[in-house]
Amino acid sequence: MLLPRLHNLETDQSPPTVFPPCLPVFFHSLRRIILYGPAASGWIGFLAAASAQRVPSDTGTQPRRVAPYLHRLHCDDTVELDAPFISHFRVFRNLVVLLLGNGCPRATICTFHLTDEDVSRLAMELPRLRDLSLGTACSRNTCRTTVNSLLALSTHCKGLRFLCIHFNTGKLARDMWDSLHHPLRHNSHPPSRCPLTVLDVGLTPLPVEALGEEVFPTLAGLLDIFPGLNTIRYYTFSSRASWGWRQFALQIPNFQEMRKSLPVVFAQEPCGNHQSPHTPQPQHTSHSTVTGSASVPHRPGNREIEPVLRS
């Protein structure tokens, strides 16, 4: 075994250039990996390549095992997140915490290239995830992931409690309606969902044109995906761009009260901007104002949106 007693690996150095021959297990006791700088992606590729090798055994050959008990991986690197890179993590089946940094908000173009299919595959391959960060979302809103990615993560990762991800909100209301027909909406009765409490949307904009008059049904759809959600973190950089997150904050207390007495809050079929007869009109809620955002006064059981102000 390579370094059989090593529990934590934290480094900004490059990985080895060759594999030790015939070792059936790499890093047998490793529980946590934290990688910094440009070498981070090199380490991920090295470990994935090592796991793809076969080594001699009593019955012929067997796959090499790499960090079989690893449960936390933090890659603090400005990598581009695409399907080939994400596929490296499938070898770490016991991961509970996966935190990937990226430089997307500082880059000239969006570096998040995953699709709904990529995220769904990751969710199925790492079902034990509790905390997942796929990098801070930028404000460009050009990514190809939608609310279907959120639905896949909530369905397959039964213990997920924290999520940071890009998802396109340009047509969020329409995407939420379309997701009603997704097979994962009807995979069980009642639907199986994760206990996620914190959703970090970064710099993702949510302007008025993304929601129209569908603020309340869209929020209901989001809370159907994440029933335990109590915090949405977002960076306030423009009152127009954060309009939707502010409206969500105002509607959450009303939604909480209504869902106690209604069996169905999220309508089954859209009809333009028409409100479903099963979706009552939300009442006005008083609120206090904080610089750059809005906050909802605390009530027992409230779901609150937590703004994160940029310095």
C-alpha cells in the first residue's frame, strides 16, 4: 500500500509522475484531501488514472483501489468544470463532501460547462454526498444546467444538505413548469427528496423577466424540490438582477402559511401567466430593508433567504 497510515493529504505540490508498480491499494486510510493551486487538477487526474489501472492478484488481475474510504475532497483550483473533469470523481464512491473551486466569476467567460445529464450522472455516482459545491456561480447566466439538475441531486443524494451550483434562471418560471413532466417528479409517492437546507446561487441573476407573474408558483416548485430549504445565499450586485431573490424572500412566509392547509400548491399545468385556481394569491407581507437586499422578519417555521453582501 502507498502511505497506508496517511489520513489527511493537503498540498499545493504536483502529483507523482509515475505509479508505484503492483500496489493494489493507494492511500488506504486517506479520509480527506485538500488541493491548492494549479496542481489540484493534476492530482485529480493522477488519482483517477491510478484507479483505472489493473494490478496482479491471486486470480489474475484486479482494479487498483484508490483512497477507498475518502469522504472529503476540496479542490481549490480555478479549473473549468466539464464532463471529463467531473467524471474523475466517480472513483470516490464514499464521498460525503465535495467542494470544487473555480474562477468563473473572475473569468472573461463562464467556465461551467456541465449539462443536466452530467449533474444527474454525478448525483447517481456519488449518492452519499452531504455538501456539494461545483464552484461559485457567475452572473452571465449562460450555463446549460436547469432546475432539472437540482431535481436530480435532490432525488439521488438522499443526505444532501448544502449545494452551490450554476443553474440557468433566464426562463426559470417556464423551466419549473416543464420540470413537472420530468420522470423524477413521479419516481415515488410521496416523492423522495433530500433534506437540503442551504442553496448557494452565487451571482446568479433572477430579474423580473425570468419570473413574470409566476413568483409564487416558481417558489413553490423550488420548495417542492428542496422541502427543507431555509436559506438561499446570493451575492447582491444589482437590485434589478436580484429582484427575483428579493421577491422570494417576501413570499416565503405566505407560502409557509398556505402550504399547511393546501394539499397542492404547485399547479399541474401552466397557462401563460394565469394563476392556478389551486394556487391562492399571496398576501402582502411587511418586511424590513437591509442595504442591497431584503430580509423577512422571523416567524416560527419561516424559510428565510440569506443575502450575502459583497465587499
